Amino acid sequence: MDKKIVDRVERMLNTFEDDKARQETVYDTVYLYRDGPNKKRQVTLGRGFTSMGSNLWKVIQRYIDKGGRLSDFFKPYEDKMQLESLCDDKKFINNLIVASRNETKMKEAQDEIFEEVYLAGATKYFVSNGFKENLSFAVIVDSFLHSGSMLKFLTNS
């Protein structure tokens, strides 16, 4: 996919997340939504990395692999992410914000996981299903970001 189109779609998604037109990704925003399994509260970071959906852990693991300054703090959280909400763990949330705001390694980890988990799948779906329009690509990426795949009701199939 053309880098210019991907950048435009990323800016659109950034705007969708917080209703503010953004040129850059806001890496350090943490949302606490009741959108986990069985409507359980979960931590969502930045573009949409959820704690109970396992993609937040992928970001944190990549950050640890890169040798981030708070790696030792985050290491014990792998098992907790699938079992606990973490919405009330203020130290976890604060350190997530601090690392995301201040460390290039955390920003890189978020960008890399976004590309690997969401963008790659959306691009494959876009190409293999013969889509051509940039807006179609944006809808597909948004669907992969929020639902993990292209939702059937959006495809009318």
C-alpha cells in the first residue's frame, strides 16, 4: 500500500479516536472502556491496543525486547493481562503513559505492532478482495483495528 495513503488513513484513525484532527499519533492516551470480554473494563492504549485482547501485551513485549527503561516493571504483567482488568492499577497505567510519552522505544513498538497486527491484515484483505478506493482501505483498517477483522455486516455478505 502506498505510504502516503497509509499515512492519511493513520491520521483519520487518530482523529476518530479522540475527535481531534491529528497529524501525529498520540501514543500516550489511555482509555478505560467496558469493552473487554463480557463487558469487562480493560485498558486501551493509543490507537486501540487492548489489554484483554492481547495486543497491548504485544506492544509491551516488543518494548521489553527493545530494552525500554521500564521493561522490568512491565515483565510481570503478561499473565495479569488476560485475567485482570488492570483499570484500577494506577501504577501500571501511569508507567504505560510515561513510557509512551517519553520513550522512542515504546512509540516504535506501538507503530510496529500496529503495522504487523492491523495494517498488514487490512492490506491483505483490501488487495485480495479487489478494493480500489482509499476510503475503502480506511474502513477496512478501522475494522481490523477495532474488531480484528472485516466485519460481515460491513461487506453485505
